[in-house]
Amino acid sequence: MGKYFGTDGFRGEANVNLTVEHAFKVGRFLGWYFGQEHKAQIVIGKDTRRSSYMFEYSLVAGLTASGADVYLLHVTTTPSVSYVVRTENFDCGIMISASHNPFYDNGIKIINGNGQKMEASVEEQIEAYIDGKVPELPLAKREDIGRTVDFSAGRNRYIGYLISIPTRAFKNKRVGLDCSNGSASAIAKSVFDALGAKTYVIHNDPDGTNINTNCGSTHIEELKNFVRENHLDVGFAYDGDADRCIAVDENGDEVNGDLIMYVCGKYMQEQGKLNNNTIVTTIMSNLGLYKACEREGIAYEKTAVGDKYVCENMMANGHSIGGEQSGHIIFSKHATTGDGILTSLKLMEVIIEKKQPLSVLTKEVKIYPQVLKNVRVYDKKEARENAEVVKAIAEVEKVLSDDGRILVRESGTEPVIRVMVEAASNEICEENVDKVIAVMRSENLIVQ
């Protein structure tokens, strides 16, 4: 984890700890870095936050000052930037978004030429430049100064690509979409309409400050009610930059990323398209998913939290599906990053081909209750490796046996230890989480 760049780019509150000066320097570095042997070509997309325009202009200024030509996709999704980069041979892509965060936050995600998140080694060099630890970069002069190009055609090509993926039309399917007043507002409805669905949309009217506000994949209560009240077949909720998708079945019940991976993974297995017969998850996936996979003879791998790590594992091993409970799902045949709209299309494919409602497709999975508590500590490493804490964790593992699990991990961004237990009941979860936290407290590891 770098000083500025985390697992999902450089993120912070606009004009507080993510400023136009930061964005300008990111642009200056990338324009120089990719322009040392040829004129760099870099594509930019943004979500609907008010500050996204400010950061777009600042990035463009830095990029063109270093000699790069900049292609603007305007308001679009993170996965569309990834698609355009790898299919149009750009040197890299930039997405201006803070994903599911509130509107006053923003972020700069850098995507490499393969359509994946930029390598940490490059991010480290950008950080060194931002902090003035490397010599000032040369400015382009005369005809070498870069230019901007309207590239809304790239977004349209991405829309066409999405429409080409489903194997059947969605005729007569009643589909609800929650676009989170974000990037999906520019794309999702047109895709479902083109595929023949009867599309019903909420939170599709961004104003710069309403992105993710009580809507989208992190606030799906309204979509649940919308599906029930309008007797829809299924609903899909996206986050601000549309790289996540959480579904709602015809009864209005939530279908999270774990359940989506199970439904799609099992269908792919039946079709002989589940590479290595394996699903890639993070350590936060529910025990119920693993037990369901074992029953179906599907193998699984676990990575650190973050779709970046899921993607790395998939690409290294040739796996075809992976993702997170939060709804970042990657289908490696079609994309190199989580894509919320693509995920909803793939789930629709299963519903249509199996001729079963989503509630039936997910009922085989028993989701275990989960309790997660965050504990602020003086020293994460000391708290995690304390002998008494290790002993308490081992005792909980023994008690839970095959009917649950405990996960104790360090936060990557703050002085916090996360203690999570999954078990047959909330009471068992609470009891065992509190048992470990009590030991931390008795060892004077917790900030009072």
C-alpha cells in the first residue's frame, strides 16, 4: 500500500487530501512516462461527481503539458475505460471516480495497457514525483504539446460490445435497474432496452451531488421495494462507477457477489466453460459459498481483499470467474476488471437459459450469519501476533470446527484489526468475536 495509491487508486476528499495539484502531477508523470519513445495516447473517463470535471481538466493539463494526446470518454464506467484501453491500444487509461464513496470524495484510478489496474511499481514512481523526490520532468514544446480529442465513440463501442455478449434476447423480462445516479446512468438502460427487456430504472438522474446517496449497490432497500411493488423478474444495483453489481431476486431478496459467483460459476461448469473448475474469491467470501461449491465439486481459491488481487490470480492461473462479496465480479473471457453491467447480463443469461427465477437458482446456498467488528489498536502487527490473541483465535477455531470460521486481519488503511466470525447463528458469531476482542483488551492492545 503506497502513500497515496491504495488497492483502488488514489482516493480522498476533493480539494482536501486529493487536490488538483495531485491530479496535475499524475498527468505530468504519465504523459512523460509513456511518451519517452513515442507520443503517448491516454484515455480518460469520469463518473458524475461535481469534482470529476475539475480533476479531468487538471489531468488533461498535466498530460498535454508532457506531450500526451488525451482522448475523453466523458461520463462512463470504469470497465468501459478498461475495455477501450485494451481494444484501442492506448498506453493507459484513467478513471476519475471514488466508486461507492459519497460525492465529496473522488479518486484517480490508473489502468495499464492490458486493461488492468496499474502496476504498483509505476504508482510508486508517481508518488515519488508528487513528493518532489525526483527531478522535475521536461515540458513539451511547440508541436510536441499534446491535444485533447472527443472520444465518445469509444464509449459507444463499449455499449455495442456489451449488447453482443448475451446469447439470447431479454424479451418480456421485467428488469429493474438502480444506476446509483452514477456512471451506469449513461449506459445501462440503453443496453437492456437494446436486448429487448422491459426496463424500469431508478436513481438515473445525476446532479453532481446525489451519486450513491441512499441508492446503488451499497443501499439496495429501495430497489428491493421497487422490484416487489412493480412485480419485476429481477433487479440490479450498481455503484458509482459501475464496476460492482448487487442483484435482487423476484421476491425482493438480495443476491450478493458470493451468490452471483455461485450461480454463474455453476452454470459455467455445466456448460464446460469453468476454466480449471475453479472460482476465485477473497478471504471475505461467506462460508456458505465454499460449502455449496464443495457440494457441486467446484474448486475455489482465496485472495486478499480487493478485486485487484482476484484479477491477478485469475490472469496468472487462467481462471474464468472470480470476485468479491461486494459485487466486483470478473469474467475473464470478456473483461479484465469488475464490470457491474456485464455481471447483470451474465446473470440474466443463466436465468433465461435455465428457465428458473433467481430465487430458485440461489436457494441451494445457505449463507452463514456473519459478525464483523473493527477494533482500533495501538499497533496492528503487535495485536495480530500477540501470543494470547493467537491462542484465543485457535480456541475459537476449535469450537467452530467445520460449522464456522474466524478471520482476524489488519486493515490496510487505518490502525484497526478486523475480527470476523461466521457461524450457524448471530449469537455464536457475537460470542466468539467478543471473546477475541476481550483478550485484546486484557492485553492492553486496544486504544481506549
